[in-house]
Amino acid sequence: MKQSLLYKINSGQFLPGDKFYSEAELKKEYNVSGITVIKAIQELKQEGYLVRYQGKGTYVSKGKKAKVVRFSDQEKYQGMQESTRVLTVERMTDPSIAKELNISEEEPFYLIKRVRMIDNIPLLVQYSYVLAEFIREEDVENLEAFSSIYEKIKEDFQINLFQADSTEVTEICFPTPSGESDLLEIKKDEPTAFIRRHTYLPGNRVVEYIETYKRWEYFSNKIEPL
């Protein structure tokens, strides 16, 4: 099945930017199971032939075929002592965040606000908004239990978000808001890297939305072939 789909892409039956088959169409066309379809699509995505957009579907990549790259955050503080300070864990509602989590405006979620340190220097301020069902109310007062949210969720619900799908957008924030500049101990006219990230459960359900302000001098990205 995969080779058949690859032939259709390479032969020009699908051009770069064209919308590709849906999973339902492939199951019917090839008379195969959903698992077989997902496996073929995933492999073509990993090899750079297809790209998937949340809520829109699967498209033929506009980039160079079969050229897969890794876009990674470069840690400029290797060997330094890292620590995390949890400032608050709060149950709340907010229409703008509810939209990011794809839930109703009235549905509550949890805000976990943290500062990550390196050698006692504030590196980033992070606001993690998590679906309420994945935070146990009896743990909320124990702030340090949320130093690693993913470890906490893995322990409590046996869900490994370290390997979950995610999307991330980074922008330059200038000037940095006063509250965040104070926490980062930087001047009010300094920029920061502002990072927005969504983490997904199987079925593309958003489990977490994160907003992060990171000190600009520690921000660096690298693009390299796999």
C-alpha cells in the first residue's frame, strides 16, 4: 500500500500542496484496516512526502521529497545546574485558553505556573494549561509535585506525554511584559523568545497548551538532516 501511494506522489498524480487521501478513503480504496492505513501515512510523513495540519487533513509536502530534517532547540547551558520552581497550581476558566484547549468556555482546566532555573539564574517562565481530568485535586496544594508535569501525569494516569505529538510556534516578544521580566530578572526593555505549544493525545485531542517566555540569550535553534 505504501509503495502504491508513493508511486502516485512521484508520478505527479498528486502535486506538492495537494490535499491527500483521508484515512477513510484509503481504507475503502485499498480494503485494509485502519492500522495499516495509519502506518503507511506515518511512514510517508516521516520520510517527508506528506505533512499533516491539525483540523485540515493530510497534504503532499511542498518541500524536497524524501528530505527529512530535525528542528531542535539548542541547549546553551549544558553542564549547568537545573531546577524548577512551581509558583502556582490553580483551577480556573478562561475563554481564550479554552479555545486553545478545544473545550467549552465554561469547562475548567488547571494553570501550572513555573520558573525554570539554571545555576540559580531564571531561564524561562512557563504557563502550562492542562485539562482538569489529568490533575488530581488532592495534589494541588503540593506544588513541588508538579516540577515535572509529564512525570506526574505518567505516574498518575500511565500516559507518556514525553512521546506525544505536539506543535510549537516561537515568536520574539518585545518588550517582555513586566511580570515576566521581573521573574526572569531582566530589564523591561529586553526581548524574550515567546513559545506557544500544544500537546496532543491520540485522536488529536489537546491535553495541554503552554505559553513560555525564555531569556533571549539562551535561545538557539538548529536545523539538521536526519
